[in-house]
Amino acid sequence: MSLKNYHINKDWTLFLDRDGVINQQLLDDYVKKWSEFKFKDNVLSSLKKLSALFGRIIIVTNQQGVGKGIMTVDELEIVHKKMKEEIEKAGGKIDRIYFCPKLEKENSEMRKPNQGMALQAKSDFPEIDFKRSIMVGDSISDMQFGKNAGMKTVLITVKNKIYDKSELIDFRYDGIKAFVDAL
């Protein structure tokens, strides 16, 4: 089945991971300040197109660098504020950014793959229907998050990375532009 078969419109919600989907992921590190944040190729123009298609666009991101004391919530929020401003300048929109600062070992309900951030988004935006939602991410935990909430899942692949649990992946693309082109 193709993504075109879903007839994406303003009734649909797009959930996006941040690191590795919107911005370049740092190897063995965290984006701690705006100067370290670099948009991936074609993201800004793709977000403009996605904003015209989807009713809501939500970012859901694990940020355990906060829990590790590597950065503060304030520093993270500055990065998110500037990221959102740049997306809006390019004609896109982000309705809300949810993040979980907890460490993986804490198994917080808010940390992906658990569905806490999806449930918070649904609480804040009751019109969200998870059956009319797509989760786009670059990890199996993103795919599990989407499936846990009943969404369609799109994996943005990373070169030379092997993905297990392919039953969690509905669609695969090399980047966000390829995903947009498939819509």
C-alpha cells in the first residue's frame, strides 16, 4: 500500500522525532545549544509542504541529555524556540514540541517508546485521532511509539544501519523529502 492511499488532509496529525529527522544527530553527543543545531537537507522546504497537508504537526523527542545534566531545560527550550522560528520563517509550522528529559533507565511513561507524549498531545489537542496520525522517526523506539499509540509509522533510514522489528515499520524513506514526495 502507498501513502497516497491514505488521502492525507487537515484531519491528519504528523508526529516527528527531532534528532536525525529534523536536525543532524551528533555522534555520541547531544545538541546542547543553538550553534550545534543543523537542519538536515530539505527539512525546511519539506516542513512547509507538510504544514499545508496536515492539520497538526507535533514534535516528540527524548532528551535525556537533560537528565544526565549535560544541558538544562532552559537551554533545550532555547534550541526549540529558535528551531520553531526558523521553520516558521520558511513557511512551516510546529503546533507543539513535547520532550522527555528522563533517563532511559527510568522507564518514564513520557519517554519513547512509551506513549506518554502522544497522550499529552491528545489531551492538549482533543481532535487528534491516532488512526489518522503518522509518526516519522529514525529509530525503532520511534516506530514502537507510533505503534503503541495506533499510528502509521515512517522510518527515516540511516545509511548502513540494520533495522530489526520490521513489523513496526509501515514505510521507509531515505529522508524527509522522499517522505513528502511519497505523499
